[in-house]
Amino acid sequence: MKDFIKSLLPLFVSLIITIISYFASFAITVMLGLTRVSDSAGTNVNEFIFNLLRFSLMLIFCGWWFLYIRNTENSENDFVPDKKIKFSIVAFILLIILGFSIQVSTDSLLYILSKAFPDLLVSYHQMIKSFVSQTEPLYLLTIIVLAPIAEELIFRGLTLHYARRACNNIGAAIIFQGVLFGIYHGSIIQGLYAVIFGIMLGVICVRSRSLIPSMFLHMVINGSLYVVYHFKFINVPVAVAAMVISLILLIISFVLVIPRLNSDEKQDD
């Protein structure tokens, strides 16, 4: 029970940091004159300041936490992804293909659903449109680099470690941290596909016993959104074709990359 509670702590801490960062960035936004509290249209928090602040705090705090457990709780029965890994060019390319395939398959599926259920994804599309409309270099650096590093430390570094102890089974631990990764994203639509991606990232982390491959794949997924989003699907048949092709590439690249990231160390059943 103690380890189960510990496995929830990284998510809880990340939410606390997010709340603190929101109010702090609100104050900074007002002090810098980027918005006015008296504005009748409402006061908006600067997204760059908010994301930079929250992911920086997550990285600092959870990075220290991860280093602590790596040095103090790294027994034979624990899972701590601390292996130094060298990328082969093939693994590097496969992870890029995998990341883009994930993004294309997701976007095409959501396009199909939006045509079948027009009102279902309105708020989601508004959120994504607002997300990709910000193209300042520092903002992109925050979303594509800083966010994946911080989130991988939280979920594949800390949560997976404690979940492995609580479940006493690495497979169950991978699924559990994937579910928490989905909850972390807040919205139902994002949360559903984040669970699947979180499980895939967890498998890659476990097989390599390193956070580097999952961090890199996470960066590719976030970065590919800015590329894939601008390729509009003409109609549903095109979206279906794109989804089928991307899913095939996703499965092939995932299956092929796993052996190339496989740790020499014995894995838990």
C-alpha cells in the first residue's frame, strides 16, 4: 500500500507544480504588462511563461528526485532506468518513423471521428489550434524538448519505479503509469491516446533500461504535431488511407526498434 501511494506522488506533485506555476505566471504576465486585470475580455496567462515555469520546476524537482532514488533505491528488485545507451542510426531512424506514425494515425483517426460526430471534438480542435499557433523558437523549445524530458522523468522515471514495487510485475506497472500519464493530460480525448502512448513509452524505457529513447521518441511526437497538423485531410477516404498506412508503419517500426533497444540485463516477468 505504501508503494502504491508513492506511485501516485509524482502525478500529484506535477499537478501541484502546475497550479503554482499557473498563478505565478499569471502574476508575471500582469507585471510585464502583457495583459491587464481590468480587461473586459478577461486576463490571459502567457502560455510561454506558464509552460517554461512549470516544466522547469518539474525538471528540477523530479530530476533531483530521480537522482535520489537512483542512488539510494536501485536494488536488483527495483526498476530504475539508469543504463547508458548508445543509439544506432537504425534505432534513431525507427524512433523518428514511430513518432511521426503515432502523430499521423492519431490525427487521421480524430479527423474521421470529427466528421462522424461534429460536436465531439470542437473543444479539442480549438485547444490544438491554439497550441500549434505558437511558433516562437523558445516556446517550441519548451514544448518539444523541455516538456518531454520533464514528463519522462515523472512517469517513466519515478512513477514506473514505484509502480513496479507496488504491482510486483513490470507489465502491470507499465500499464498503470500509462493510465496516470493519460490522467495527467487533463482532457478526455488527449487522455485516451496518451494512455496508449504512455504504455508504448513505458515498454521502450523498460526494454532499454534508459530514459533516453523514450525522451527522444516523446520529443519526436511533440515536434511532429507542428508538421502533421498543417497537412489537412481532403476527405474521410484519404484520412482512412493515412490511418491504415501510419498504423502499419507504427507497428513495424515499434516491433523493429524494440530489439535494438533491448537491455542485456534480465527483465522482470
